[in-house]
Amino acid sequence: MINLNDENIMSSKEAAKLWGKADDYVRQMLKKYPQKFPEGSVRKFGRQLVVTTEGMEAVTGVKKDEV
């Protein structure tokens, strides 16, 4: 069962802010480099992008505990 209260699942805007990136960072990276996101680490729900910590770490190269 997926726990949507898991702190490792966040909106793309929240993730970008946490990693110190522009609000649309995840959307831009997904458009330009979709292969950088591990399978299942990013998903679009309607107009909302949701990303995992694993996805952000893969795309940015920075671990969550380093931000």
C-alpha cells in the first residue's frame, strides 16, 4: 500500500523549493531529460506533478540530507 503521507513524496513545487531550484524545475527537467528520473519517481496527476525524494536526488545529484 502506498502511503501518501510519506515525507518522500512531495509536489514538484515543494521539492524544487527544498532543493533550492526554480518553481518549475521539475517540469522543465521532466520535459528535457525524462530518462534522468528513475521509474515511478515522478507522476502527473491532472496538472500537478508529484515527485519522490529519489527522483529529485537522481535529477539534481544532491542527496536530501545535503540540502
